[in-house]
Amino acid sequence: MPDMSYLDSKYFIDEYVFNCPFCNRRNVAYTVRHLDMFDWTEDKKCYIYLAECQSCDKVSMHLTFENIQTNPISGYHRHFIIGENLDEKFFYSVPTSFFSLDKRIPRVLRELMTEAEGCLKSNFLTGASVCARKLVYELAILEGAEGTDYESRLKSLKGKRPDVEPEYFDTLLTIQQVTSDKVHELSYDGWHSRHLRVILATLTEIFNTMYVIPKLRAEKRQSIIKLKEEVLSQKKPQK
Ligand SMILES: [Zn+2]
């Protein structure tokens, strides 16, 4: 069975099911119940889609610059005609996709990651860059790492957490080094969206390794110990 847990971190899984931010059910059926359009600028249109959870009936709102076609099913209910990469098309959702990050990751990191992803989706690269740097800053505080700048904090974190694959920290350091040369004279720390995507994906993996996997292991261990105790406490049948 392939690991499909990455689907839990999405809003829309495909044209039929999504992860509901209201009832928190995963893989639950939804329909598109309303769509509308307005002029974002003189020559750019923005499309509004409302998604209704078929379990709790609550409705979430999603904005995109793409006119995503839908098929009517019954009454006002519709389905998107595409099921792939829907999350990437929407730049703004209410509720936010904040719920899709594992709750075991500290709240400050989840909030900054959500903001960074929102900025990136809207192509607000300076905002996304600031959030990415602040994520490393907050992570360093949480982990008691040292350093006065992004690079030294990452090096300190790498030393502090040998349980995290060092390649993750090396990736972040390499991106910092290849991008800082070009912008040095302006002392401007912005990244391009392709850099930011790698940075945010790498940080998400670091957070999962630090905060989610150890807790999952601990829970698993506890349940095995409990099972063992239950088995051993059962008296052997009398002969
Ligand atoms: Zn729901």
C-alpha cells in the first residue's frame, strides 16, 4: 500500500472529495454550489467557487484567476470537471488551508507556513520570503538554536537535531547561498517563487520529522505495550 498520507495535507483531493475544514472529516464528498466572477483589475478576472461539504453542509469559499469548468449534477450542485491539482489553482480560501498542517506542529509555525503559502499563491514574493525567514527564526527559538542570521541559525539547527536528515538543512543553505550573491548589493533577501516552493516544501518535511513522526512513533509504541500487557495479563486456561 503506497503512502497516501500527503493527501491529508490538501484541501481538494479531486473533483469529488475534499478535506472539510469544518467537520474535519478527511476524504469527504463535496459539491460546488455557487460560482461567480468579478473584475480583479481592468483585464484580469477572478472566479469565486463555493464548496459544500456533503457531511456537515458547511460552505467554504475559494478564489482563483482560472475559469475552472464545472458539470451540473442535480439542483444547484455541480462538480469540477478536473480533479488534478485543484489546490494549486486557488490562491485564497476561507477557511484557510491552515487545518491541513498536522496539529502536532507548533501553532506559530503552522500560522507562518499558511501565510507563506498564501503569499506565494498570490505571487507576493517579498511577503513569502519574509515568512520563510521568520519560520527559520521561530524554529531556532523553539529548538534553542543559536545564530544571528538565517544561515547561522540553520547551521545551528542542523547540529542540534541530528535526527533530521542533514540534506534538508543543506538544501536550505544552498538556496540561501546561490540567491544571496545576486541580491547582495541591494541587501534584499527576496527569493523567486521556484526557490520559495523548495524552501517551504523542505521546511514542511523538517517540521514533520521534528514534531509529527516522533509523536506517531510514541503513540504506536504505547499501543503495542498496551496490547502486550493485555495479552500477558490474560490468565492461562486451567488444565
Ligand atoms: Zn464538513
